[in-house]
Amino acid sequence: MRRLLAAYEAGPARPAVADSSQVDPLYRRYRIRVIVAITAGYAIAYTCRLALSVVKKPLIDEGIYSPEELGLIGSALLYSYAFGKLVNGFLADHANMKIFFATGVIVSALINIGMGFSTILWLSVALWAFNGWFQGFGAPASIVTLTSWFSNRERGRFYGIWGTAHAMGEGLTYYVVALFVAWLGWRAGFWVPGLICILTGIGIYLVMQDRPTTLGLPTVADWKNDHLTPSAPPEARVLTIQLSVLRIPAIWVLALSSATMYVSRYAIASWGILYLQEARGFALEEAAFFMAAYTIAGVAGCLLFGYLSDKVFSARRPPANLLFAVVELLGLVLIFFGPRNNAMLAVAFILFGAGLNGLINSLGGLFAVDIAPKKAAGAAMGVIGVFSYLGAAIQENVSGTLIEAGMKVVDGVRTYDFGPAITFWIASSVVSMFLAAALWRVKLRE
């Protein structure tokens, strides 16, 4: 057991590379590898988190689970993911990134394969809860990797690249996995992502790297000569620095803003396909088209947020937060209350996807990393993550209850009233926007 735990510890610093002329090419080569590993790996791993979203209608139609029971299963993942992200965030500051990340992806894949065999409610709840915990390895590992390999003044752009993984993962789920579900049935929605993610975990282990110092390279701040005023003495223990995150008032406001933003995020992620099928009458493949438009726009939103906040707003996130929050809220309102034609619905999903994914980048992690000590990046991500996914989990329970309360079956025909749930989702976005605006004067820290 000691040997196993030792394998997960961050590697020791190696002696500096003897030939200083090799530092630049080595840094560039490894930076490409790590950004590809965390972005592609996280995107594909996402399919093992969102599989339940595309199989809700067949599970309801076959009488396996009700909307309220599906809300219970979905919230089990989100509650465990929330606390898993907090604990794993603290662990990630001490861990070997490549082993830590790969383990989470592979175990999550195995759990998805198990979900494809389960039609027992409490077994599915337990499996999906365990899945949430191991899914919680990915974001902290990615954030610690980003802060280790990319400096303060460039982090927004590279965080934006990594942030596209959320949108790409959703797109893979809502379109590719949905096609397998339409073709092979609901079980394929779990089995296909599971098999793919086993291979992905192996790929992460082979491609990814731990911190630069474990390869004999200088820290990225030294390499880029990108230093700010230190927020902790260099001799401070990592745990001490981690706990200092809890004393930053802006972290708590940011956590609440992210939590309410995650309500609207997971409202669409979890219930969007069901809404399009039942309220708008689209087939699964047609609903998947609108969700794919949302995720493609999300990729653009991530990249645009990183560029604007770094280049236009000089690495200040609050102005970009307000801009993207307005776009996200406009898209959400148009989805539910805009003109009832397909072109406008596509525009609404594009606006929502672009605005939301910019906010996921910032409120969900980048802003916290900016204002927390860099040696505690994982802990900062964990604190934000636990609030974010508690918000998402509460949404899952509340939305499931509201949707089931509005569901009626008359002469064998099922109808839904999504009105109360929609009010809840939009109100949450408004609250998030105002909380984020309260952090207008907060600045970067080392």
C-alpha cells in the first residue's frame, strides 16, 4: 500500500538540465503534450459523466425510471463530484498529475460499463455516485497542470484552450453518443463511452507530464520571467498555503456565483434534450443537432473569453464575466421565450453556449486560480468546485421534482409543463451575474 501511495505522489525535483540551450525546446515540446493531454483527455472523459442525459427519454418511456428518480441518480453524481472535487483538489496539489488523472478516467469508464447493466434504482444511484467521485480527478489535475506549465499573463488563453474540453465533451455526448443510443438503445449510452475512456486513460498516462521541475526544468514563472508579488513566503508548507485560500473573501463570493451559474448550465446539460423532445417535439437526432450547436459555440466562447480577458482587459476577468453573462442570459431567455422557429432556436443555443462556456472558464476555475496562491491552485479549484456542483446537484433534484409535478398522462399521452423549472433556471443565471459583478475590483495574485 505504501508503494502504491508513493506512486501517486508528485515526483521529486530533478537536477537542472545541464545544457541551458535545451530548456526552451524542452519546455515548448512538453507544453504541447500537456495541453493536448488535458484538453483531449478531459473532453473524452466528459462522455462518461453526461451519458445519463441522453438516455432519459428511453428510460422513462420503458418505465425503468421516472423523472424524479432520474433526478435522484443525476444528483448522486453531482453531490459526490462536488465533494470529490474538493478533496481531490487538495490532493492534486501533492499528486503526480499523469497517474492521478489517468486513474480517474479509467475507473469512471469501468463504472459506466457497469451502469449499462443496471436497472435497479439504488444500484444505479450508488454507481453514479462513485462515478462522480472519480470524475472529480480530472479538473484539479488539469488546473494544477495549467498553473505549473503556463504563466500568469498567458494563463487565460491556455485555460481557454483547455476549457473547450467541456464543450467538446458535451458535443461528443449529445451528438455522437446520442447516435449510438438511437441506433443500439440506452445501454450503448454507457457502454460506448466506457470502452473509449479506458483507451483515453491509457493515452493520458503515456502523453502527459508531471510538473516542470520533475524534468529538471525551471518553474514556468522563472522561464517566462512572469512574477507578481508573492502571496506566501517560499518556505511555507503547501497545506498552510492551501488553507489560506479559505481566508480570501472573494473566493466565497466567486463560489456562490459559480454555484448559481451551474444551475443553468446543468439545467440545459441534463434536461435540455428532454425539453426539446417533449416541449418542442424533436426526435433525439434532431434535439442532438441543437445541443451540438450549443457545444460548438461553447468552444468558441472558451477561446474568445481567454483572449478577451488576457489581451483586451489585461488579464482582468470581471469585465469579461459581465459581457459573457449578458450573452448567456439572452440565449437562455430566447431558448424558452423566443420566436418558435428552428433558426431562432439555433441562434439561442449558440448565444447560450458561447456565453455559458466563457463563464465556466472564469467562474468555474480561472478567476479562482488568479486570486489564490499558485501552490494552492488545486485547493482553490476544489473550493469553487464543491459549491459549483452542489448548485448543479440541487438543480437536478429541484428540476426533477418540478418537471415530474408538471407531467401528466392522458389517454396514454405524456405531456409536460416546464414553466416552473424554467423560472428557476433563469433566476439562477441572474443571481450569478450580479454576484460576479460584485468582484469587479479583484486583481491577480502570485
